[in-house]
Amino acid sequence: MNAPRPLISKRDIACSFSRAAPTYDAAANLQKRVCTQLAAMLDEERLDPRTTLDLGCGTGLSTAELVARYTHADHLGLDLAEGMLVEARTRSDCSGIRWMCADAEHLPLAACSVDLLFSNLSLQWFPDPAAAFAEAARVLTPGGTLCISTLGPRTLYELREAWRQVDGYVHVNRFQEPAETRRIIENAGLACTGFQVRELVMEYARLSGLTRELKAIGAHNLNSGRATGLTGRARLRALEAAYETRRSRDGRLPATYEAVFLRATKPRIP
């Protein structure tokens, strides 16, 4: 059985991602890869939404995907981190997008007002997923579609196990079991129409490449129970030595992500 997820502060999440906003796009290689695969799930249904919501839109990478697909729809981009929205407004070529800084657990939207809710690798940061999905179900129109990607607990297991050889602190974010995510969505009253779990492996020449990337996108360690202060050189050397045992024959260091893809619909009113 996996250990329970440590609590993550909403304030810490917003501050971390706001600080990372200027460097996010250049480092968001995994996010772009997952977004492409998540968007492919939209092709499995003939959708013609009047309103789309990109929940946890960040700098607007996935919002742009929705705008390109559904040119006649109204598009909303919502994120908890104001810094991300500043970048989204600056970089977006689409003046018609409505950007909102808000909490996914308390959406500032009317009931039954969104036809397509899309969320790429953001739901894993929500402290209360059940509240977030209840809100998603509330704002979706009857027959509306939810299409999300998130992360499972095997994400960055190599880094987690390497840190265990160094100290007893929490260094790597823990994420929810895929089956639990599906259960919460169905408990919110949505019907699952697509569900996949895939392991995606990113590769790096050095461990520092991975840790810099995590910091650049704001996804470094945000858990309670994390070590405070600077990490000493001796601990870093010990971490690098522990991780080095993972190096592949072609000389690369792997970092595994457990990507969860889920599509659901809100039942129509009889």
C-alpha cells in the first residue's frame, strides 16, 4: 500500500508556479508531451463545444491547443498562480481568451456553463481532488466532457528511492493512485468514457538536468515534511551516487512519470 500523500499548501503551490512562470515553457517538455497525448483523446469523440475551460492553464500551452481545435468556441483559462496568467496574457496570440485567477475547488462560474473542461497535468496539485471534481461536475453542461491528465504515485520513483538512501525527509511529491482518481470522478456524478495509465520516461545526461527542470516548471518538492534550508554538498553527492546506479547502457539517466489520462461525461438530464 502506498503511503498517504503529504499535505501541500495552496499558497505554496501558487507561489512556486508564479515564480517559475518565466522559465516554464522552455522546460515543460513532459507537459507538452502529455498534452499532445491528452488532446488525442478529444479526437475519439465528435465535440463541438460552445465554451471550453482549461483548468490549471499555466502559461496557456494547452489553451492554445483548444483554441486551434474549436475556433468558434469561447475559451476560458483558469489558474491559481497569477504569475502563470501574466505569462499567458503576454504570450497568447488569441485576444479572445478570458483568463481567470481562481481556485479549482471554488470555480467562479455558473452551473452548467462549460461544454468541455480540459486539464493537463494540474489536478495532481489540488489538495482536495474530490472538491475540485465536484466543482467540475457542477459547471459542466449536461452531456459536457471532462478530459484530464494527472500523475500517479510511481512518478519519479527513481528520485524518491535515491533520496531514501540519503535521509528520511520527504523530497519528492506523492500523487494519487489512478484508480482513486477515477473513483472520485465517478463519485462526482461523471461517467468515465476513457481511462489509460502510461509510463513515460524522460532521460537526462546528469541528475542536475532533472532537478533544474523540476525547479524551472515550479514542480519541485512542495510537500509538508520536506527538509528546510539548503541541501549540503555531501548530501547532493550522496544523492548523485545513489541515482547513478540507474544509468542505462546508452549513458542516460531515466526519470519515470506515471501519466493518467481520463475522459468522462456529465449525464444528460432525462
